[in-house]
Amino acid sequence: MKKAIRRKSGSNQGGRIMLELIAAGAVGIFGHLKSKDFVKRRLRFTKVVEMPAVGLIAGGAAAVVAAPVVALLPVVGVGTALLFGAGVGTGVHVGARMARDGSIYDD
């Protein structure tokens, strides 16, 4: 007769990693969509959209601001702050390009 294989009952690392990835992805997408909407609606008449590095500046600032916040949360880490900064940076870049090109569609 075969013996049943017992698994050690320990921490569920796979589930925690999946939760971290989902949270980081959601935060990155949220940052991208909100910053793109803000820039194309509110900053389209300013000189800010003319700066070529506005996305890099905004993304770096967002990552620096988010770093202490994610340090306090147990589920997310530094990668989440970096992904949030990348999302904000790409959102600002796309929103600025849309504002410069005049391709602004009101929903």
C-alpha cells in the first residue's frame, strides 16, 4: 500500500506573491489612468504639457512619494511604489501628448 504524501503546513508564499502582484498591477493601472485623465483635462492649457520630460519628472516624484506609504503596508513593497511611479509617468506622458495634439475626447 502506498503512503500518502504529507505536505508541510507552512506559509502560503504563492498566494501572498500573487496578491502582491495583483495589488501592484492595480496600483500601476490606477496611477496611469488617473494621471492621464488629469493631464489631458486640467493641464492642457498650460506650458507643462510642452515639456518633453514631464512624464519622467512626474513618475519619479510619484515613486518617491509612494515609497514611504508602501513601506508601512504589509502586503506591498518597493516594487509597488516603482510600478505606481511608472504608471503615473506613462499616464502623464500620454495625457500631455493628447493635449498637445488636440485629441481630447470628453466622455
